[in-house]
Amino acid sequence: MSGTQLNLEGYDFLQQNVSMKRLQTEARNILDSYSHTWDILAESLQNSVDAIEQARKINPKSIALIQVTFNASLRSIEISDTGTGMSTEQVMNVLAPHQGFKRGLGLRGEKGVGLSFIMFLTNRFRIETCDGKQTVSLEIHRANDWANGTESQPLRFVNVAITGPQVFQGSSTYTRIWAEQIPVAKDTSDDIFEYTKPRLIYVLRSKTAVGNTYPLFNSNKRPPVDITVKLRYVDSGGGQGNFEDVPYSFQTPDSFLRKKDVLTWDEYAERRVEGKRTNAKGLINVGQETSESGKIVKWYAFISQRTTFDEISEENHLETSDGKDVDSGIYISTRGMPTGVRLTPPRSQQAAYWPSFFILLEYDDLRFDMGRKFVGGRVAQMLTKVALMIFNKHVNAVPRLTIKTSDELAGLEMDSALEEIRNDAAKTAELGFDKIPYLKVPVEEQGVIAIFHELLGAGLLKGYRTQRNSTYEGYDSYIRYKPDPSVISATLKKSLKLKEGTSYNIFTEFKFEAGRTLLLDFEVRKRPADFKLLVCWTLDEAAFKENQIEIERVELTETIFHGVTHKAVFPNSYGFGAQNTLHIIVLKDLIDILKEAT
């Protein structure tokens, strides 16, 4: 510093002398925070739905209408709604970044940048709004050029008119926004003004507030505020269309299929119990989970062969050279509004089946980054756990679903699939235990179940009688267990005070590898205290210890459950209470012990 020393004591560092350059940087940051070509629709329609719901609270008989005019030839979008409208003071402030007036109202958008983003995306922005007392209309020109530094003149309101109240579509309160002269995005090949009408409607119903999820999670009941949505599509040649109704509801993948080709999960389970053929292209299920903090996560799942998504997109003109619109994945909605945000599927057994799942998770306490690109932190972890629970519950149904293929190719495809299975089986290591007829080392959970029962049949595991197995009822096996005194040490028998003929009914969990996936199950959908016995091929001890769960090795004669090789001692946070021990049969270790014994 020079010889003069500044006195910073008491300096109000939040009092900013904001320069034009700094404002332009903020505008570019807002534009850069959004990454989807349809974000302009998502932001404007979110505002419209919020405004209509607020108007309905004030007047239960108010008109609920949204009109969208999409003009591909002029690269413009008009969004009109019969919501609350805005006062002159609100219009003066709402276009400045972070100056929204919805904070604390429990609405969908509270970042205060949505309208700023729409304005900065255009070179001609117009707004007309009436709050029932005054009508305000104005324009802003070359905002996109200004934000990108090619326009040096400050942004000003032009063509301002303030008049008495007016009426739009029978409503005395309304807002109309015109986003015109929208430049082609430089950093993406996806241009919304190249969307066909079917693609545009699908985006409206799956990525914006028009796709209201209330009917999905409430047995197809209409939303409490049921909004009429109308779309007029003007194609790239200027061909004028009429206003057409767009359903105010989320468009699910199963809605594209014939009803007879889709089963609910209950219908599927009933057919499995009765031994009937599944005979379905897809399964749907809807439910909800409660997070550890008591928050509700509602979910919808569509399960099908992965090729079904390709077929839906192709048959409904919902594809481009870059990909398909209807795709598998884990998606998020909040407060009845789909967001288009996708989560990365977690690592799991049978991970190859994730492309067969479309999962929508609705969490009303969601908080986004400014551009709604992703959800991170603990919320993402919690939602991922719920998605994994859904996957684990339904994954075994995927191979039983109908595959669409031509008669000429069906046999060839089956031959190829069978040959791949033969090759994989040939490469799998030998189990090397001639006391049971199972030849190979297991590669998935079904093999663990099979080996367990082979050991029972050979008399190498004693006292277990299976009563029921299940892949969809929240448990794997229900077993009656009667301890065999001949395989328990005298010391343990004395301490347990076993009575003659004592038996126990226990739920048993099977896993290929017992580790993180199992612990996620326990945190999301299963209570550890319900399961007395875990049977697995291998045990990831490190995963248990990372979660403060102690693993102890056990001698075969020092446990009430025959064949148990390990015990997991859980902390109180898992809800075990006094009985905080899970008995584990690690089959790989047990077979090694049995090999040595023979």
C-alpha cells in the first residue's frame, strides 16, 4: 500500500457500488447456470402455476388457465396465465436478478432468477400483467446481447404503459410474457425450436410444471387446482395451428402402451403366486417411503425391457439423431412438478438391469442449485437409497417381461442369449465341493439360495426348515429353526438353557455379497431387528465397520444357529434394541471349513 492507511473499522462491506461489468457477469452466470434447451419453458410455466394457485387461494372461483404459443419460425414463446398478476412495484423489481417476491410462500420457485433468466435469454422481452387494480406493460430490448457483452447500452424499460385494469380470457388478474428473438445456443446441438409438436408436448408434460404429478400419486384424482393448459404450435414454415388442450398431468412411459400390455405390481405378484404367465411388456408400481428424518418420498416405477423405451420413442416420434426422449433413469419431482433432474444409479447387484427402470421420486423439501441442473449432498444420497430400494424390490421381474421381436429373429436372439450363458458358465470357477451337486461358484443371490438349500438337503446344515421364499414381500425366506444339540458345545447349551423341542420362526435375508447394498436396505426399507439370520457368499467386513458395526468370527459349535461363521453387532442407531446381533452364514467360509473337515 501507499503511505496512506485506510481505516476499515466499521466498513459496510455489503454496500456495493455495482459496476456495469459486474452486472453483466451476473447475467452471464445466470444464463450459464441453466443447461437445458427447455429451461425457458420450465421457468415460465413454474411461475404460471404458482400464480394460478395463489389466485385460487384468494378467490376459489378464479379461472385457472395457461396458454402457450410456440412459434418455431420466429423463435419466440408466449406464456399467458390467469394468475394473481403483479403490481407496478413488483414489475419494477422482479426482473433484476435475485429480486423475486416468492420466498417463504412455499411455492415451487424461490430463487428469484427465473424471470431474469427468461429476459436475458432473449433480445426482445415483453410483459403485460394486471393485478386487478392496474395493468402494466413494458419491453426490454437486446438483453441477451447485453449479457454477452455485445451491447454496451444499459438495459431500460421501453414502451411502458400503465392503465386501468383489463381482462384476459375472462380473468381480471393475469400475466402475459413474450420471449422473442431468442438466439441459437452456441454450446449445444439441441435447439428447442427444432422440436416437433409431439416432442414439445412430451417436454411440457415430463420436464415442466404442466406435468403435474398429483394424479400419479393420488389414484388418478385431479389436482386440487386443476389448470386448463392450451398450446398453439407454429411450425418452422410459419404454419399456424389452433390452440389444443394439453393434459395437466405427468406423462409416464406406460401411458404410451396398451393397457393390456401393462400390469400393476399387485397384478404381477398375484400371477406369480398362481403360477400364471406374466405376459406383460411393463410393470408399474407406486408407493412412498419415509426418510430417516421423517420426510416423505413418493415414488413411481415403470419396469420393462430396455428396448421398450426405444420402441416408445420411435413409435411416438420422440427421438432425434442424438437419442430418445423417453428413456430409463432416476428422475426427481417436487411439489407436484417434474424437474427433469436425473440421479446417477447407485452401484448394486444386477446393475445391468438399471436401463430397464424408469423411477420418479417426489420429495417436497427439494432445494436446487440456481439452474436446476442437479441435486447434491445428503438429499441426493437419501433419494438414491430410495431408488435402490425400489430397484431391489422389482429387479427380479425384469427377465420375465415380454420382449418384442420379429418371428424371424426370435429364435436367433434366443440362441445367442443361451450361448452366452453357456460360455459364462464354462468360465465360472468350480466350487470343488462334492458333498453337494452345485458345481460352480455362485455369481448372484439366486446361487446363494440354491447352495444353502443344497447344504440342508445334504444334512450339512442342521435344524432349518424353509416355510416360504419371496422376492417381492420385503423378505427373502421365512424359516422354522430347531436347534440341534449335537452341533452345539456343552458350554453354550448350558448358558442357553435350551429346552427339548424348542423351535423358532425367523426371517432370513440372502445376499451375494453382504455389504453396502444390505446396509442401504436396512437404512431405507428393512428393519435389521426383523432378521435373525443373514446368508451370503462373501462378507464385506470393511463396509460394516465403516458404519460402526462390529464383525466377530464364530466357531460353528459356539452359536445357536448352525453354520453361522460371523456375528454383526449393531449400534443402537439401527433399532435393534437389546437384541443387537445379526447371525451370518458366509457360505464361502463355511464350505472351506466343511472341506477341511472332510
